[in-house]
Amino acid sequence: MNKSAGVLLGIVVALGAISAGGAWYTGTKLEGVLQTSLSDANKELQAAMIGSNGTATLELVSLERHLFSSTARYRLKGQGEMFGEHADGVELLFADRIEHGPLPFSRLVSLKWLPVMATSHYSLEKTPLTEKWFAATKDVSPLKGVVNLGYDRAISGTLELLPVDAALDDQSTLKFSGLNMEVSASAEAQKVKATGYMDNLTLTSVAEDQSPVKIELNGLTMASNLNKSSYGYYLGDNTVEISNTRTTFGEQSSVLNFKKTEMKTVTSESGTNAAGRADYRIGEVTLNDKAIGSAKMAWSMKNLDIPSTLSLVQVYQAKLQPYEAAAAAAEAAGEPLPELNLTEAEQVQVKADLEKLLAAQPQIALENFSFTTPNGESRASLVIDLTKPQSMDLPEDQLVRQLIALLDFNLHISKPMITDLVSVQAQLEGQTDAKAIAEQATATSDMVSGMAVGTQLATLDGNNIVSKLHYANDQVDFNGQKMTVDQFVGFVMSKLGSTGEIQ
């Protein structure tokens, strides 16, 4: 044996010895690590379910330990309204083949030699609840993935949903290309990153009038970059993009198409306050291959006091959600509605939380809601600043006035945009006379403008119907007219009344 071969053999023997010894050690420690991981996972599930009408838990059903690998089974249980009509909730079972570290065989053969504590190969198991899903994937587990657990308890892995091509019922079919995700998380999931991609999904069915409906999604991408906040929930960036959303409907097989749809959210915290922003965008809307326009919407929130908000959410889950369920059941049975009973301590706590929440002066804003057509753009914005009133026990009208520190509303409706949309509606109704369609569209635009200006609820600025409202310090400025709140309410009611009489 030459020297090089001897060195190589020595390395292989050494790696084998290290792997065997490490595998034995990992096997003896595995159950404790799994239980800790499950405990952490359940905490995250509990946090994720805050504000929803449901609960979810993950538990270890069994564990069989061997020298180089182990086999585990888990049960994921979900209960509550969000899990559908199952009275006892839903249960999903997962099988997990766990390769012991430090050098799992699957990583060795893929030339990934960085030591890990374990490599998990998990998959959904077939049960009465999932058997139809298994049938759609030719009896292969439709959900599976791989997770690598590092010695620092960080994880990295993949999740895969297999393609599906199946009949949902006598009138509906689903064709799904599958979805792949990559996920990584630091120890105790303090930082989480995830990316995912789906090529296409097609759902074919019928509408209530039995006309055919076909919905197609193409090019779905998802990305999240999150950090756990000091209060236990996640903050950061989430992005969802869809290249194309195509809906075919009606007896004439009209095709409505949304191109380049984007949804982005950003959340952050500073001290005890949280802030967030959500942006939505549709790059182009077409109908039967004719361009209609594009749309944008942006919401924001700031100065949201975190402790008081979390406390109010707990009261909502403990008291309001059960009350809502009981009230719905009573109404369905034709029985008297139950009373919402809060203890004196709970009433005091809710009042204190509301005062603390309002003292932070939260702001909610619809920064932009706009729609652009070939000949015009309409947009709206709304900003509301809230503040703590002198007392939460004031009469309702006084309480509302003191709750709102500022309200600013702006509306611009483009007359050419109205003309564009009325023209599209006429084409949908089957009209083909271009001249008649144009005349109808122009007449509708002029009618809307005339009614808005005639009632003094709006003014005309060029080709834009404009309405502006500003409220602060118990004073209203409506389209340049300054008045008290009572005067404004009387003014609006009188104008709405006169509008009803005209109609």
C-alpha cells in the first residue's frame, strides 16, 4: 500500500470512528432534544394563533432509537373554527427518519461534511383525513421535507408539496405543480428565513348559475426574513409575488387577468411600540386581453402599544371568542342571545389597557388607494390619529370626539377613469356599438360629477371630482368650509336626504 492510500484509509477509518461514536451519543440524547424542540415549536404555534379562533399543538407519539438512525412519529392537532367543520378538530400524523450526527450518511454522499447533530427526513402519513390527498399523488406522501439540526440548535431544511392532478368532485378539478420551500432558523428560532416557489395552480369548477369558472395562478414566490421580538412574536419582512392570475368565467368565457401582483409587509418595534406597513400592487389588469388599468394600495400603522394590545387580545380569546360562538349557536337555534359577562377585575383591566393603548397615540393610515386606467387615475387616502380621552365613561358622542385627535380624508375621482370603466362594463354586457358605448360612458361620468358637485359633497377640479375632509380640535374643514362637528353632521345628513329625494 502506498503512502497516499494509507493516509486516505486512515482518514476514512477516523471518520467512521467519529461518526459511529457521535451517532451513539446523539442517539442517547435524541429524545431530550426532540422534546425541547417540540416545546419550542408549541410556543411558536401558540404565538402564531394569537387572535385566531383555534389552537394547535405538536406532540411526539413514539420514538425508536437505533445506532445510526431513529424513527419518530408526531401528531399535529388543530381545533377551533379555523380548522373547518370537524367537531373534534383535525389531526395530522408525520413519520420522521432521523439520521444521527455528526456525519449523517445522506450528507456524506452529497459532499456536505459540516457536522450536524441530526438530519431529519419527515413526511405526512396516510390517515382517513388525508387519504384523498394521497390518492391525488398516487399514494405517495404529498408533503415531505428534510431538516438539518446543528449542534448550536440552528436548523436548515426544505419542505415540498408534491404535484396534484385530481377531481375534487363531479364539477371541480385541481391541477397543482407542487411547491418547494427552503427554511432556516437560528437557535430557539430567534431568526427565521424562508423562501418558496410554485409554478402553477389551476382550479376548474362552476359558478352558482352553472357557468364554467377557471382560476389559474402562475409564478408564485414567497420570501420572509423575520426576527423574534422582545415580546415573543415575529417582526420583519414578508413578500408574496404572483406573476399572473387569470380567471375565465361566464357563458362567453370572459377572461380577467391580473399581472404582476405584489404583497409586501414590514413590521418593527421601538421600545414598547410597534409599527407596520402593507403594500399591495397589481401591475396590470386586463379583460379579454384589453388593458383596463393598474392598482395600488398602502396601509400603515404606528405607535401601537404592545403590552396593552397583547393583553386585550388575551381577553378577546378568553371571553369574546367563546361568546361569539355561543351567540351564533343561539341565533341559529332561535334562542335569546347570551350575555357577555366580564368580571369586575376584567372590566378594570380592559379599561386600563384601552387607556394605555390610546395614550400611545396610535395612527392608522390608508396612505394610498389608487386605480389607474388608460385615461385617468383615481385615488383616496385616510389618516386617523387616536388619543386618550379625558375619561372612558363620557357619553358616546363626546367620547368619539375626544378619541380622534386628527382625521384627514382626501378623495380624487377621475372623470376619464369613470368613462373607461363604464365602457368596459358595457362590453361585458355584450354591447358592440362603439359610439353608443362612448356616449353612455360620457353621460355616466357627467352624471356622477353633477350629483357630487350639486350636493356640495365634492368639488370639481379640472377633470377630477374632489372631496377633502380635515378634523382636529373639534373643528371640521370640509371642502374649504369650516364648521363644528354638529354643523358638519347636520350638513351631510341634509345633503344625503336631498339626494334620496332626487332618486
